[in-house]
Amino acid sequence: MAKEYSRTQRIGDQMQRELAQLIRREVKDPRVGLVTITAVEVSRDVGHAKIFITVMGQDNAEDIAQSIKVLNSAAGFLRMQLAREMKLRSVPQLHFHYDESVVRGAHLSALIERAVAEDSQRPESATPEDAKE
């Protein structure tokens, strides 16, 4: 039976839990908003980790870029703190990225809701063939 859950996935999940607590507790920079870690991708050699985040309450691209910049500059400190918490021979280098999937999903959901609302306002007797005429 093959492994369903690889080592890098387990490391990524643990890093996600630990980083969420560390960012909340240790990063005191006011430029960092309410950060949510959505995913962590660890390379196969466990040398690098991409941390995907969303920032609650910050829709402005400049604010999001500022939060990413602050987190990337604090990556060394966070890596050192992770080393204390996790039982790894070497902790991966951290690279923070903005996760646009939440915003994209909300936008698509709004488009679907608008299309459904427009369809419900159309008379029921109208068929697609009637609309062409």
C-alpha cells in the first residue's frame, strides 16, 4: 500500500499550525494585518517552503504587498522559532506569497449569484429560442 500522506505534506501541515501561532504571538509589526495561512508547500528536499497567506481586512494591493514584505523580512526570525518548535534536522527557508484563490473564489461566487438573480427575473415563458428573436 502506497503512502497517501507524504513526509513533505506532514511537515507543511505542522509548519502551517506552528507559523499561525508564531505570527500571531511574535510578529509585532503593525504593518502586518490579520494573517491567515492558507497553505504551505514544502519542496521535496525540505530546503524551501512556500507559505501562502491571505490578509483579512486589507483589500488594497499596497497593504497586502507591505504585509508580504514584512513577513519575508521576518522569515529568518520565524525560521529560528520554528526550529525550536519542530523536530527537524533542518528547517526550510520560508518564502511568503499572497493567496489570491480566496478573493478569486468570492468574485466567482458573486458572478454566479448575479447570473442566478438575472435568470430569476426573466419571465418563465421566455425560452432561449425566444431570446434570440
